[in-house]
Amino acid sequence: MVTAGRNHALIVLCDGRVLSFGHCSPGALGHGDARGRSLPTEIHALRGDPVAYAAAGQHHSIFVTNAGSAFSCGNGAHGQLGLGDKSDALVPTCVSQLPQGQVMKCSAGVHTSCFLLLDGSAWTCGSGKYGIPGHGHKKDVLTPKRISLLCPKKSVFVEVSLGPTHALLLSYDCITCCLGFAKNFQKGVRASIRASVFGLGSNASGQLGSMPDDEVWTPKELSLPLGMIPVATA
């Protein structure tokens, strides 16, 4: 996979190694120094932890390993590294406050990060500007905190996209899914799953759709055209 930040990029190889290159805003490349790289260069600190997923933010990077752990490096001025403070990290450092072995995906915004877990929960950290972390306030969040919205009892988050001023979360109704599969299992019929998109952050330009709010501090479902089934967000 590939992912691009403001001035740097990451490439995840098929064997789990990660290459980074571009401008090294403090430590985003993960090589232990503040030098940029004009050629894709392997992040040696991740060699013992094959990576399955990565995300490049404005000045930070986050990684999810095959074992379900998360690592972060780069600028931490707003707590976006999830390491408990606002310090920078020059090499990928384990985000220990997340349930280990449970992280599935990640997304990096300008000064925010989001991690999706196997149980369908979404955990966020970083800048509270616009309310993007989704915890009902605009304070910076220094360690990942689970967004409290139905999940994982009634719905599961399967994808997340973080923009500069807002965020989108794709959710599946897991109760509908489970009941449908149980009912139609013997028939071999795939049950329909209700998919929803939730928004967070600024809606000043209508980026959260038709909802009347200027800012959304907890996830709020977007109104989609009737019959439309979302499968991805960006």
C-alpha cells in the first residue's frame, strides 16, 4: 500500500517492510534523525514488526503491524502520536494505550489519528480543533480514546478518513448482519447489511452534508440518497 502526507510518503511492501521518503518534519520518516530522504528508504526500527497498514499525516506517521499493534512517529505537538504527551518521536514507537493485538486499520489527519480495532471500535487522539476526535469537546487528546457511539454493541466502524477539518467514519450495523446471517445461513443467502456514514468536525463548507450543525463533536450520521449503500470513504 502507499500513503502520502503533506511532504512525505510511505510504502508498505508485501513482506511487511516499510519505506519512507520526503521531508522529515520532526521524525515523520522514522529513521531516527531529522534528515529528509530523496529515495525510498527502509525504516529499520520496524524490521521486527511486519506492517500491514500505514497512514501518513501532515507531519507524522502511524503504522499497524500484522500482530495488531500500532506504532507512531513524527510531530506530536497535539498528541497525535497517542504516546501520552506532546513530544516528537524520531523512530516508530508503540502506542501502548491501545488494546494490543487488536488494531486493524489506521488513518492520519493533519494533527489527528484514528485507529480501528477488530471489535469495530474507533479510537482517536490528537488535536481537538473542530471536535474531530469525536469525544464531545475540543481539547487535545494525548492517548487514544474510544469513540462512544453504539459500537461495538450495535454497529462497527470499518473505515475512517481524516481530513484537515473533518472526518468520516463508515459503519456497518452488526446486529442486522448477525441476525441476517443466522436466519439465512442454511439457505446460503448473504444478508443485507445496513451501512452508514458518520461525520465529525467542521461543516462550514457543507463537508458533512445537509446536517445543520457548523461543527459536530460526536459522530453524527450523514443523510444519503435513498437506496445508496456506501462501501468506502475518502
